[in-house]
Amino acid sequence: MSTKWDDNSWQKDFLNMKSHSPSDAKLLMGGVKGLKGAWRLGVLHVEYERLKKRLEEEKQQ
């Protein structure tokens, strides 16, 4: 599995899936500025993957 580090399509998709705090929305739209932002973006990506998986499972039922 290869990762495209400049692919931010998941961020736009995740912004439309649920409401976010202003700081999270700014991070998703503007990108990372430091270590703390990178850590938080990683946490948001894991949350996105879980939510996307759950929505796909609900859609199949």
C-alpha cells in the first residue's frame, strides 16, 4: 500500500461528514504548521476512516 502524502481529498470529504471545532476545521483546510498539528491531523484521519467505514456498512444494510 502506497501513501500519497500530498493527497488531501479525505480532508475535504471529512469536513462534509460532520461538524468540527473551528480549530479542527482550520487544520483540515489549511494544513499542518507544527508537530501538534501533525498529531491532531493524524487523530482526525483515524476518526475519518472509522466514520467512513461505519457509513459504508450502514449503506450496505
